[in-house]
Amino acid sequence: EVNAQGTTIIMVTHDPRIAEYARRTITIVDGKIA
């Protein structure tokens, strides 16, 4: 609901099942965006 209003949501997770809910994911490997 909040995201539908145009608000950006940042979520950090190590669980790929949770990440599936996101439209876009950014992966960080060894401290760098991969």
C-alpha cells in the first residue's frame, strides 16, 4: 500500500525467498554492488 503511493522502500535481507517480493534487487558481494 505504501509503495503503491510512490514511496520507496528499502529492505535488506539474506533470504532469497523474501527478496522475491521486490520488483528490483541489488546484490552486494564483498562490499561492492554486483
